[in-house]
Amino acid sequence: MAEETAKKPISVQAKPILKWAGGKTQMLGDLLPKVPSAYGRYIEPFFGGGAMFFALQPENAIIADSNPELINMYRQIAHHVEDVIECLKKYENTSEMFYAVRDQDWTAMPGEQAAARTIFLNKTCYNGLYRVNKQGKFNVPYGKYKNPRICDEEGLRSASAALKKAEILCGDYLAILDHKARPGDFVFLDPPYLPISECADFRRYTKEQFYEEDHVALAESVMRLRERGCHVILTNSNHPLVHELYGAFTIDIVQTNRHISCNGGARKGEDVIVTIPPGQRSLIKLLPKPLPAQVSSYPPTRFMGSKSKLLSEIWSVASHFQVETVVDLFSGSGIVGYMFKAQKKTVISNDYMAMSATFTKAMVENNTVTLPLDEARELLVPRVESDHFVSRTFQGLYYTDEENDLIDTLRTNIARIQDPYKHAVAMTGLIRACTKKRPRGIFTYTGQRYDDGRKDLQKTLEQQFLEGVHAVNQAVFDNGKVNRSSHGDAMDLKVQQADLIYIDPPYYSPLSDNEYVRRYHFVEGLARDWKGVEIQEKTLTKKFKSYPTPFSTRKGAADAFDRLFQKFSESILIVSYSSNSLPAQDEMVAIMARHKAHVEVIPVDYKYSFGNQNDAKTHRNSVQEYLFVGY
């Protein structure tokens, strides 16, 4: 941790040099008591008028802003204050001089003259605004003040003394924070505010363009600062997004006066002060452990989002807790639930996809029943007339006519199997056969244009089915527990005991696709025998309408997580989540923290082999997987 210095007594000598829209002078009474009693360096990357800095006068500071004209002014005051004062003495408060000076190009002027110009325009323009046009030229009108104090010599000298102790940087706040902030530092963040209404949009009064997604990125940076061990105080408007992003921390609402508003009745406002203490040291260590040999018996899949490569890390986290019953809430390929079964846990696997529930029926719930291969071969022979549903509906789309006929035969014969576990083994074998005979294993296109010559594609559907049944048979084992496979909505799942809930939901991202049904509609239809689904006949792929899911939108996903965490608030929570998904990391932590006393984030480097990125051959398929742990 950086060497800590005691907070200096507040001096009244140094004050902000500029009038500044959104300045924090009126909030100092609420802000200063929240400043940590001791800290390393003071860091303020949205400096603006610098009211907090001048109130604290820290001995060791980094101040920054993305506005180069503003930064030039502060640097000149720090190191050439007398030159700036001499330049300021030449200015007069007239509209003629104001507009003549406004038309000057500050970048073509010596530094001290440019600084004096900045101060003069600020003191004499309307309301101290800083606004530029598309050409980057200052365009605020003359303020018509009778006697503005253009040159406050003593105030400038006092400010110079404080600024000399600071490193003054021009740059993007993210780069400043990522490269400069150290454990023990105090970071004060006063970004452009979220607009409460259209007319109060702060972007009208600042050079910066700061949108909602920028506030999300800022919140992610705040979480990194917290994990690094920094003290953080942040101000913003009393906007719902602020509460969503920082709900895990102390948020104080402060009544303020708005000096800028498009209607006089709106000049009273509410700001918030968010206090984020340094993060606690992680109690959970990611030390990947070898898994039981049984786990390797689970038949490999190319299922989108399968966590087969993260099993060791998931177990490393879960093994920190003494649990007997594990719920795999979105089982997907079924591999995570199977891993917990191999660890001798009682497992409840659930998924809204029928094909996923079929997998876990065959290999998680089922402890002893296999489907002998001679019985599997008999399923390949027509016994009764099929309904020819696949042959009629999907002719020429995915398989040959002969393969479609065989699928219909298998469907018909499997439906007659009485034993539920033999039925699940056979259906899992058929689903595996159909995906292995499909280039890329998905059904979002027709034909064979992605045929890459893999051996799986050269085998007959009959071979694939028998090999699938054999693979599932090899995976069946008894862990001495009564396990359960469930097919339904996660919110409707009822469990008597749930020590640990593992959650791997569909990821929502504007850059990727989480529609499992669209990718796997054909094999999902097989698992359901197309009952209860609505085939969209006009689509080229004959897909059926996707199931409604809250994870298809950012807000829906956030609300769904909140409800799930509340539902299972008595259980240990482990959530797998991708860094390219929304809600973002900080939002996820905030949501989980509403329901759990301790929340930790364990990052895991992970590369997707295919599927949820636009181009799996680029760096974009290298993402970071997070394990959020609530206990």
C-alpha cells in the first residue's frame, strides 16, 4: 500500500480559480466529512474547477482533465503565475474585448497568455460555462456582468502554491486511473452528470461527450479501483442508473442549487455522493484442483457456452464451502452438474431447454440404467409406421432423405420405450448423432456449406447414434445420492435444500447471440417431439419461436438476476459470467450484494472455441470469465 499521509487541516486561502458549471463548492460541507482520514495520493481525473482539491490542498496529488485548454491554464498558474497575472491586468470587461478575445486561437498563443485568456473568458462569459462548437472554438456569449473580478492576484497566488504540489495531466480518465492509482490512494470522481431531463443535459455545458455507456465504463473502473485498494468518492445526479451501478455502496442524496437550467423552476436539484471503501482482501483463492477421473467420461459436446474447460476453476471455488446439495440452475450441456455428481454431491440439474434436461436425466439423475447396444440397434429398425414429421417438415434442409427417414424411425421407436432412463439415454444418443452430423453442430443455416471434412461428418447417422448411446452408457455411474433432473423455468424450481446454487445463464451482449433455441431448434424439437412449439413455416430453417427469456435484454437480465439471488438468498451463490456481457461486472456485484453479505469476483482467463463472437478467429473471442461468489 502507498505510504499514507494524514489529511491536512482545511485551508481557506486557496479557492477555485474558475466559475465552473457543476462545481462542487456548495457540496463541500457534505463531501469533506467523507474523505478518508489518511490516504496516499489524491487523484482527481475530472478536475474542472477543482473545488475539492483546493479545499483539501493535498501534499501529493495527481489532477487531470481531458480539456487541454483547462490543463494549460492550471499548469501556467502552477509554474508561471506572475506572468499570468500580468496578462490578466490588461483585460477590460467590455463586450468588444470579450468577443475579440473569444475569436483568438488559444493554441497559437504563449502558454501564459492562453491561460489568462481562459480566465478572462470564464469570468466574463455567461454563467462561467465552457462550451465549444464543432470546430472546437469557444462559443459562450458575453455575460454582461457589471464588475467581475477578472484578476484576483492573491487568489491566483494561493492557487499556485497548491497546484505546485500536484502532477497536472491532460488525458482520458480511464488511462489516468489505470496507470496512476495505487493502493491507499484517494480518488475523487466528479464526471459529467447523467441528465435528469432533456433540458438538464450536462453535455450542453461541457466539451466532453459522456453518455450512459460511459457511466457504465466508469463504474467498471471504480470496481477496479476498489479491488486495487483505493478509497473512492463519486458524485452524480440522483439518477436511477447511479443507484443501479452503485447499489452495493453508501449513496447519500444531497439537495443542491442548479445554476444552469432551461426553466427557473428546475433550479433545485438532487445530487448523490457515492462512497466506495477499499475492497476487502479476497478470501477465496483460485487454485485449480484435479477432478475425479469420472468427469472425463462425460461425452464431449460443442454446446454453446459449455463450461467443460472451466470445471477445475469452478470446483476450486466451490470447494471452499462445505455443501451437500448443489443446484445447477441452467444446466446447458450438463457437464457442471455431472462434475458435482462426481464430487459426491446431491445434484439438482435444471434447464428451460428440453434437450438439456434430457442430457441430465440420462447422466445426472440416472445412477444405474444403461441402454444395451443390441436394444439400441433394434431402435434403428422400423416397427410401426412413423408420422414422417421430420421427412416432411425438414426435407432438403439438414439431412438426406434417408437420414430424415431414419430420424423418424428412431423418434417413433424411442417414444415407445417405457423406462424413463433408457428413453433419456436413447434420446441423448439421437440428439448427439444429429448434432455431430451437422457442420458446426447448429441449425441456423441449411445445407452443408460448412462441411470441413471432419470424421464425424463422414460417419453414417446410424454409426453416430450407436456411438452416442455407447458414450452415454459409459457416463452412467452411481454416486450414492438421489439426484434430480428438472425441466422448467429457473424461477419456478422448487427445492427443499440447496446449499449451493451454480448459475450459468444465457449471456446478454449487444455483440453476441444468446439464443440457444435458434441455434439448436431442430434437436430441441426432437427432445420435445415438437409438442408445444410454434414452427415458423416461412423461415428458411423452419425454426420455431424462441421461448421468452428475461436474459434477452440488459434490463431484463438485471431484473432476473435480482429475483434469482433473492429466491436463493439462503444458499451460496456461484455465477459464471463473461466480461463481454451485460449487466457488467460492477452491476452484477451490486445486485448480488443486495442479498449476500460477502461478494467476491474471481476472474478466469478463457477463450471461446466458437459461437458467441462475431469472428472467432480474432482477439475478440479471448474474453475474461468471471466467477461471482456470494456467501
